[in-house]
Amino acid sequence: MPKHSIQRFEYSVLRVGDEGFSTGHFLELVRLNERHNNKYFSVGNKCIYFTQYVGVIQVGNLTIEVLPKADLSSNDVNKWQSAFIEMLRVSRLLYFHSPTYADLRIRNVSLLDLFFETFISEVEMLLRLGLVKKYRLAERNVGVLKGKLLFPQNVKYNSFHAERFYTRHQIYDSNNIFNQIIAAAVRVLQKALSNSMLFDRVKNILIDFQEIDDIPITSDNFDNLLFDRKTNAYKRAILISKMILMNYSPDIVGGQYNILSLLFDMNKVFEKYIYYILKDAASEFEYCDVQIKGQVNRKFWNHKTIRPDIIINLNCDGHSERIILDTKWKVLKQPSPSDLDLKQMYAYNLHFGAKRSFLLYPKVFDSDHYSGSFHTSKAVKSEFTNHQCNLYFIDMFDGDSLKKELGKIILRDIIDEDKLTVILPL
């Protein structure tokens, strides 16, 4: 059956009968969702309602791309596919050889094929370097006595072959867990690929893995891996292998609807993207010493903690300030955040000693940045009166591409040297 693809945006709906989306595909997606505590999407009557989880699902012959979208005027899937790939790359959630918007439009590649192509290139690089070899114990019949002779097995197999020995001995070869993981992921690709050029590359790769055992790979195999100087080159390929193997569910019964999913919470993607572009911009910032920290915990209630997305520590000519940033992948029509978000920022300001905090949203409407102050509480120390929560709307695009200097733009807008206050120690 020929492969085909469907592209949808987040918070859209996919119904049985749409573009070849069959009842069988629908049922497999329901099972996938149930295996992940129903977090990926909502299920309706023969339809799937996508939520904030975006990425790609390959179910049988069908590839479904779910793309982010914070835009009113454009339904250009190439624009958002390119932006999503760049955000995943910058945020270190997936590694890609970053394609341009024009490249994606010309090649008309799927997100999954791009991911597979990156993995194949990594494995080909390892083959050029030579597969890593390690010592391991093996039990087998050999013509020369070496290692430890196993008497019961030797009697069983060599009663009439005195010239042979059944031993346990060390051998030095490529049949180790690192190559076994890579081989397992490549074998999954052989089943999942629809791109003929990539399929031919996978067939050539598998020739070099013929002597590598085909073993079941679990999460424990990845948890127990210890990298050294010889295996450091494997890190990227192992990371991608983990994504492939831990998100692949073969249909053992029918074989028609093997399913592979790579889905990401867009809130986390946006958070990490902003964190890394700010961190890169801070290293080149001209006016102040800027330190960017992410995910700093502070005790809040009993064993519960609070943790803002990003903390900016500034030092300008001996004056210091701490600023709290929290990213929100939401569309605000008006500069009016939810009460829950405001209460969250109020707690961040008090617990982290910040007099200014910012809620960062993608800019969709023609909204200006907005500043608001929390009202004074008698229970709060006087130095923390008149602290603020500001709304910042990020204009992400320059034409059809993400802005290259976006981190510097955000830092320049947020940092206001005339309002520096004394920093409190973390």
C-alpha cells in the first residue's frame, strides 16, 4: 500500500475519512494515546482533537504531522514546519542538520524523513570511523584451548571430537551494546521508511551490521550505558536511536499498522527555545554582565517547590537585578493574562527576590508590551512593594523564517538599566 501523509496544526481536528485517515488508523492512534495516559490528544466520535503536542506520527502507511501555529494570516505548513524544526534544533530536543525554509519547500520532505536522514548520516559517519570494538565473554566450540574449559558442555558436544574444546573466553569485536542499539534502530527504519533513497542507504548500512546480534532493547540498556573516549562519537546516534526505539510499537498480529511517534509538548519546546536563544545572546551582550539560568528550584510548601522557566541575573556597573521570565505558548487577544499566571508570577517575585517579571507570549495580534504592578501587601517587606509583572509579546518571524537575532532583541527590550535594584542571593 502506498505511503501518504497528512499535515495538521495544533488544536485542529482529524476525522475518519479525511485524506485517507481510516478507522484502522484511528484505532491505532487511540491505543497510542492510551499507552501514554491519554495526554497526546483528545478522542471524539471517529475523530482526533490535537492539543499542544506537536510532531509526527507514522501509523502503518500514513504519516501525520502535527505542526505548531501562532499565526492568524498564514496556513503555510512549510513556514511552520521549518520554524518547528529550527526550534527543536536550537532547544536541543532533536538534532537536525538545519534545513532552510526554501530547502524544505523545494524538497517537500516530511519531518519524519528529515529525522531519519539525520540518523542515517550519523550512522554512516560511525561506519567511516569504524564501529567501536570491545571485549566480551563468549562460549563456543573452538579448535584451540583458550580461556576456561566448560566440562559439561565439552562432554556434550565434543565426545567424538577430541580436537575441539568448548570454552568460555574473551573476544574483541564489534558485537557490543552500542552497536546492538544502533543496529536495532536501523532495522526499525527499514520497516518504517517510505523514501526510496533513504531505504537504499539503510540497506547498505545493514550490510555492516550483519554480525551484530539482534537483541531486545529496553530503557535499561540506555540507562546503563557508560560512554568513554572511544564511544563519545556514538552519543548523538544513541540519542536518536533511543527516540526511535522507545517510540516504536510494532503490530505483532497483523503487521499492517506499526506505529512510530515523536511528539513534543509545545510549551516545553517554546520554553527551551527561548532559554537557549537568550543564553546565546547573553554571552555576546555588550552593556551588562548577563547570566541566564533555567529551572532553579525554591522550596514552596512542604515538599513542593516552585520553579520559574528562566532567571536573568544582571550586573551593570556594580548595580544588580534579578528578572524572572515565564514562557507561555498561548495566544492572547488582549493584554490580560489569567489569574493563575499572575499569582504564579507574584510567588516567583517574592521567593526569588525579583521586582520585575515577564510573561512571554508569541505575538499573534498587534499587541504592545504591557506593564502592570502588583498591589502592596502589608505582609510583604517594604523593599518588595511595587513589584511588577510585565507582558512581552515575541515577534518571532522575519518573513517566513525565525528571526536570527531574536535573543538579542528580547534581552535589549527586557533590560532597563534605569530600574536596577539590589539582587538577593539564590
